[in-house]
Amino acid sequence: MAATMAVVLILISGTTGKIQGTVIDRETGEPISYANVMISNTERGVATDDNGLFYILNVPSGIYTVEVSCLGYQSKLVENVVVEVDQTARLKIELKQTIIELAPVTVTGQMPSVKKDMVATTYVVRKEEIYNLPFDYTQELISFQPAVAHFDTAMHVRGGRATEVQYMIDNVSIIDPQTGDAAIMLSKGIVDEVIFLPGGFDVEYGRAMSGVINIITARPANRLKLKAFGKTETIMPYYYDFGYQNYQTSAHVPVSKMAKGFVALDLMHTDDWDPKLFIIPHKRRDDYSVYGKGIFTPANQLKVSLSAARSRSQFDRYNLWYRFNLDHYRSDVRTGDIEIVNANFLPDSRKLFNLTVSRLYTQRTYGVREPGSYGYFEDYEFKPYEELQYPSASYKNPFGMRYVDFKDVGDYPEYQEKTSVVYKGLFSATMQLHKYNELRAGMEYTYQTLDNFTYFVSSDTTNPITDEYTYKPEEYAFYIQDNVDYEGLYAKIGCRVDHFGNGFNTDSLEPKNIISPRLGISFLVTEKFLFRANVGRYAQPPLYDQMYRCFNLVPAPSYIDISPVGNPDLSPEKTISVEIGMQGEVKPNVLATVNTFYKDVSDLIGTRFVYALPSGYVRYLNVEYANVKGIEAICDFSNSVFSGKVSYTLSWARGTSSYAEEAFRRYYEGTGDTSTAIPATEYFLDFDQRNRVFIQGGVRLPWNMQAVIFGYFGDGFPFTPVGPEGKLKERNIEHLQFQREIDCAFNKIFRIGNISAILNFEIINLLDARYEIADHYAAIPLEDIEPWEFTDDISITNPYYGPGADINHDGVSSAYEQYVSFKELITATDDWVNSNSAPRRARLGISINL
């Protein structure tokens, strides 16, 4: 396998952009050959060809000054040349003839209001914007983009499932292939910018159907730079304090002209990681992350970078039915690390070769943790799984009454250790073949080792069930894309081929292959108005957890109460996506964008009952589908004092299943009922949000101050109400309350010599607007509980005696006392706190930069 890794490589898109242009004689308009074009303060430069054309590939995103010189002409400096990831900065430079040496003339380049190579919607969250966002971690930095709907703690892009989004760091995936979760949690302090693609992404991107989030990390600086940052809620009054604390520190360390580095550390603690009205017990969270990057330039044409990151997140969970026994409910530890080695070689100005080798490791452990206090770097210790007791109801609760759903005794009945190791080799080649054609081509290879150990405690505690496996699936991909740049027209024409293995060496389980053609076209109607359209096929393999989970246990006794069974013969999920957009400058510094989109999603994973002997079971199958359509309207505006963005999204997301396990949860789990036929009818998905508005703005104030505001307004999500006798009605026919929130932040800059300090005060949910985010109801309507149902007194010697129901403490729980206590117990099933959004919170922070 090591030999295979050394030979077979993966292709990815770069984390850089391109500068191209023409140099012409100002008087004659003729092209100037062999003019020198240099990027100031770098060693990057080229000479123009016979047609006065030049291309500079592999330019890191940023703002540059380009110097152009030629014998017999006055030199020119073009300032403010903006380069963005995977985009082209285009220049047209005119030189003036001179027979004597003159000082270079300086001009300021202007970033075009529309870019013709944007054949699909692309949102860029830049560093200056990132600092002001009321979020501290990378996965949250797209929260105010119009394509995103927030449902529970997940983000859904353009009506897709949460698992349809690809998260990347410097173009390397950080997704755990077993669970679909991000394996690494990093602070926003390491980020230069975030590239968010909600549809129409290039063929370089695989394993994604709804969106790609590419986190571009900080580049080591040429001088020593130190930063320390801290933010806390703990100094606020009780109502505003959920115990949140975040501390970051980073350093840019130049070693030599050829070598420089960057390191960062982040620590976070909160007493309640999903705040509602007040702090709820058993919701503590402690995270840390470490990041480092080194860049080496042994030759002008060769650059090598090494980067590594490690993060650990551990947190307790809350469950209403364990509220009297939370110390025996579930806690999680998620650890991940990634190592990346990248080398790119630029043999000449028209060719770029990129090679990346990476290793991603993630481990997820959950169970019942041992009591005690844990520091930032101390991982939870878990109760031995052999000692877990099956949970049950009892009279050991404050009300002294038993109700079957309250688990007063016993433990959370599962323990799991799941690890994924993903090795990738990445190779790409970019070649400027012609004035009008840039070719990108490449291949990718992934080798994975996936381990799982899950221990289930069943009601038959003498026969626990253990699901243990190790599989090593492989994936291959190849792609090619021609970027056509012809006058006002730009087109991306490409195709991607994926091969997904399943880790089984058997002829009965064939690997899956899929071909994904993609086409994107943009056309400059005028210099300030762009029309674009793209269509493509996107696919991703099933989560490997859906292929392997409990597959070795089929058939298993009482399995219907545990979990769906994996299916190693699952096919990839697929999307055909179409997008049409227009973008134009309405007036100076005001840019309007309109995007329309349609997605047809097929072969989605769902669950169905399989009849088998000696017992049937629920299995994952490709049985679901969805279709999504919508329109996005965005207005960006800016001037010397104020800048901002307003977006409106209207969309419809319909399908047969909101998530893979929905049929299992709705029809089978815990019921033993296998007779129900699952209706193959469409409905509005759980995360369908018809109308959504985001507002974002910043104002520069006197005395080095700035105010930033973020607003969110949206329809409530659909839900399925409860019908007669506790049965569910038709799916998602009612909607929750209208959602709204306004956040704001204030910054003040202080400077003392070379030291700058930024004081930051942010308020989340400024207006303290709270709304219902989940339907809630009592397990039994209170009016259905009658006194005559309780007929016998229960004395202290009776095993059914509960002290909480002995209201007068006379050693006897009377029938009336039982009636009152049971009503109070049922009232406690209304989880109204967790059914509503969070209240106002306030945080104070300071950043010191040297």
C-alpha cells in the first residue's frame, strides 16, 4: 500500500489565484514584447510574449503592486491589484515611450465590480469581516450567507441535507467519511478567508452535493507578529452569562528569507454549549485546537508548505427523559488531527504543478463519563461499558411517581469508539495552453482505515450486543476541465470520474463508478453587468457508517430497537443542479445579484424494513429523493463610512425524507411494528425555510471605533403535529413561529507605539427576541388525568412508595397525593426551555497585536 500511495495522487484546486494581462504602447496601441512584469516585494515575475501577453500563476490571495518596465518606456507601478482564490486579476497596462530615464508612474488598479470567471455563485468571507462575526469557529463563518438555513445545530445549503456539504482546509477535506461531521474544529483566528460555493462548483471538488466551504488559513508573515485574544461572558450579569470563554494566541515567526512559520492555540469553555433561557445542567463543553504552518522556498520555482492541526472537543448532552439521572446520560469526546505536505512547482509562467499528501485522523467516543472536574487538556474518562445498566423508569424522582419514559435508574445504553484514518495524495496540473484556454487536469487517490466498536445494552442485560469492524475502502477520481477565456465570454467545461470502493473483497459487492459532467458559462453583457449559468452533476458516496453499521450482526435479536443495519451495496447519492444568475453594478459602490437555482436529488439514503428469517431488520437503502428550487437576491454596498449587504432568499425544499434515519425513527424505533407501509410522497422537508433575510452592515465611527450589525429574519420551520391518541398527523403541515435575531458588535482600536489593542463588545440577540424552534407537548394531556385512576394508598414499606409523592411526609402516599404528584411529573414532560431560542447574551473581548 505504501508503494501505491507513492504513485497514485489526487488533484485539487489551488489556494491561489492568477494575474494575467497585456502590455501595450500608449501611443500606437501595439503590444510590447519582452516587457518585464514583476510583483513588488516578491521574486515573482515574467516577460510578455510576442503578443504582449503575460500570465503569473500560483499567486496567493491578497493585494499587490505590479511593476512593469521595458527598455525605451517609462516604468509603471499598478497598485491595489486584488488576487482571490481560483480567480483571475486582469490588467491592461499602457506604457509611454521615453528616450530618457524617468521615475516610474504610479496608478491605482480598480477591482472590477463583476468578474467574468464567476460562472457560479461564490461568496468570499474576508479576514476583516471574519473578525467582526459573532462566531469563533471556522464551520460557523458562513452563517450569514443567503444560501444557508440554520436548523437545530446544523447548517443546510440550498435545501440539502447537512451531510451534503464539504468542509475543507486549504483544499483538503476534513470530513469524517464515517459520520459526515467535520473532524477538525479550528478557531477563526487562523483564517485569512473563507470561500463558500453553494452550487455549481468546479470538477476539482468531489464528495459534495449542496456546497463547499473552503477555509484558507493564514500565510506566515515576513516579520515577527504576535497576537493574544480573549473573550468572555463570565463578567456579565447572570442573565447574559452562559459561562462562555474563548482564548487565542498566535505568532508569525520568520526564520530566514526562505523559511517562515505560523503557530496558533485556541481554548474554549462554556457551561451550556446550546444556550436556551438559562443554563441547563449536563451541557458543559471544553475545546482546544492547535495549528501550525511552515513555508519553505528552496528555489524560485518551488514552494513547499507543511501544516498540521489538532483539535479536541468534549461535551455533555442533555435529554429530557434523563433529567432526574443526567450523570448517567451520554457525553462525547471528539478528537481529530490533520497533517498536510504541499509542494507546487512552476517551471515557467504558463505551467503549474501541485502535489499534496495528507493524513486525517478522527476519533469519536461516547458513553457515560466518570464524574469529576476536567481541565482544558484532560479528556473525559468513561465508565467501563461492561458495567452499563439498561435504563428504566422508577419512583426515584422528585415526584415519587413512575412514568415509563423517564429513565430514573440505569445508564445511557451505548458505548462507542469510532476512528477514521484517511490518507490522500493530491496532484494537479494547470497549463495556459493558449490565450483563450487554460487546462486543469488531475487525479486523486484515497486510502482509508475505518474502525468501530459499539456496545449496546439491551433490556436483556445478560446478552449485550457488540458491533465491531475494520474496513479499508479506497477511492479514486480523475478530472479534466478547460477554462475558456474569450473576450467577454468565460466558460468552464469539465468532467469528473469517481470510483468508490466498499472495502469488501467479493464479486457480489461491486465498487461504484459515477461520471459527473459540469458546465459553467458567464458573459459580460457590459463591463458592469454579468450573466451566468451552470449545470452539473454532483455525487457523494454514502457515509461509511451507513454501509458498515451492525452489518455483521444480521439478523440480530430485538435489533429494531437499536439501529438500522448498514448496507455495503449502497450507491452514491446524486444531484443534478442548474443555476442561472445575473450580477451588475446598479450605481457606483452598489452591486446587485440575483441567482435562481433548481436541484433534482436522487438515490438519497433512507431506511426500510427488510423481512428475513429468523427475524427482520431495518436497513439503509437508496430509496429517497428530493427537489429544491429557489431564488436569491443580494445587494452589496459600500462607501468610506458605511458598508453592508442585504440578502433575501425564497426557496422550496420538498422530498420523501429529511434525513437518512427518518423512516426508522418515525415508524419503527421502539415499536416493533413492521406492518407500516412507508408512503412515497413528497412533503416540505424539516429544514425548508420559505423566506429568509440576512442584513449585515458596518459603520466607521470617530476615534478609531467601528459598529457592526447582523440581522436575521426567517419563516419558522415546518413540523408534524400530534393527532388523536398521540399519533402523528400528516408530515410537516404546520410551521413554527417566525424567527428573528439582531446581533451587534462595537470595536475600539488603541495604539501605543508598535502595539495595537482592539477592545470588542458584542451582543447576541440584541432585542432579546425569543421564538419557538421546536414543537413541544406533554406526554399525556393534563385534562386526561383523573383522580379516580388513583385508588390505593401506598405506605413506606411498599416497594412502589416514592418519597416525592408523600407530600405531607407522614409515611403514606395517599391516592390524592399520587394524583397531584403524577400531574406534576407529566407537566415536567413539557420541555419548553429547549423548545425556544436563546436569550440575549453579551461578551467582552480584547485583542493585543505586536
